[in-house]
Amino acid sequence: MKRTTHIAILTLVVAVLLGGCATTPVRKRPTFTIGELPTDRTILVTTGDPAIIRTVLPDFSDRSERISVVIEPETDAYPLDLKESRIYGVMETSYSKVAMNTALMWSPKTEKDVHEDPSYFRMKEGGSELYAPRNGKLLFTLGEYPVAYERLSDGEGGRVPAEGVERMKESAIALYAERPGTFFDLNLGLNEEVVRQSESILLLFDRVEEDGYVLHAFITMGDEKKAKTLSQMVRSGYIANLKKANRKYVIAELMKMFLLDGQLVTIKGIELTEEELSRILAGLDGLI
């Protein structure tokens, strides 16, 4: 869908490599699924859409089921600067742990770090670090694998609510942030002030046609007054964009798209073409 970045390169290299081929008793063994990814002041980006995965892993998309990325901003500068963030994630595949780690061990493109616990492999070019801790799960980082592994394994901090997990799994692309200090500039009217006053942001992009998508947004604000202000702002902005594009609209239908329930602002069913989606996701700088 977009230009290749470190994440795309990492997952593509792993797929090529695979083409030829202990937790303590007191805590639950991590499964490294969306529901266990840390959310406290992080941003999660996930996709399980086959068409999107094919753009990242064209040769082995049939063996890759989902790619999820965790972004930990190191500053609150707005918009988010990926260069000033810790980035790590999970690729869900149908490969076994043995198959993945054996391929990585024998690849001339990797080297094993034997001085760390947990152990992991490092790409000789680029410095990306990765390892499969269990069947079907490949953890990857852009550095500091032991730190990322601990973040994914300790079970501490916030996690995506169960209802949110199911919604994210059903969408082509999903973004989730809890108590964000910063966020991507996605051209959706979510400015710096709105982001920092929010308790959580959940954006779901659903594929509806071959080249069409629908956006649903669920934004929980710090209080009801802030939620009311946001609801009015995004509705007015959306109507202004429709007028600018000379597109017809029915006020009664628009009222159903922008809902307010206490601190929760819901935006339902904003239709997007693939081109419009690409412009919105430009802020992700090619993570997907």
C-alpha cells in the first residue's frame, strides 16, 4: 500500500528466510496476541487483512495471519515522531517455533546474541532483532529485544479491553491508544489538544469493497464537556468537507453517524476510497 519502511523490510526479510524451510509458575504464559499487547501510553497498529498483508509479504502472505506493532513514544512531541519511539511487535504465522528459529539460526543474514537472556537473533544489516518464543508468534524489534520481550511478557499495565480486541480483529486496520501523550496526524480533526485530553482512541478501518473502506472511531474523552465539544467539532468539520467536495448529504443521516454517550464520542461509517485511506494513513510512515 505504501513505501517500504523498517517494519516492512523486517517482515519481508523474515518471510524470505522462512521460505526454505520460560515463564515462571506464578504468572500466565504470554500468548503474544492483541489482547496482551501493552497499551499504557503506547499506540497499537494491527492488520489481519490478507490484501494488506500481501503488500508487506507478497510471497508468503498465505502463511502470515496478522501483523501487530507497538509504538512507545519517548517524547510527547506532536505529531508522533517514529524516530523517537521504541517500536516492536508480533507477526502471527502458521510456522512453528522450531521452524522459524532454525531458519534464523542458519541464515547468513542473521547472527545470534548469546549474551542475552532471553536470546534472540539480530539482522546483520539494519540491526533489527527477532525471535520466535512460541509456535506461530515471531517477536520483532528495532532494537532492545530484551526490553521489548519483557514489555510483552510481564502482563503489567493496560491492555486492550475485550470488546476492543474483537473489534480490532474484525477490521482491516485498527489503531488503539490509551491515555496518549501524542498520536499520528491522520487528518481526521484529532488535533494535539483533543489527543491529550482523551482517555482512549480506537480507530477501525473496515474494507467494504475492493477499493473502498469505512472508518469507525471511538474516542473516550476526559469528561462529558470535552466529549460534547469534540462531537460538535468533528461533525461540523465533516459537513464542511462534504460541502467543499460538493457532495450531497442528509442531516438526519449525519446525526446517526456522530453519537455522544457521556464521555464516549462515536463516529460511524465514514466512507473512504483506498486513495483517501492512503492519505489518512500517510502519518503511519509505512508501518503498514
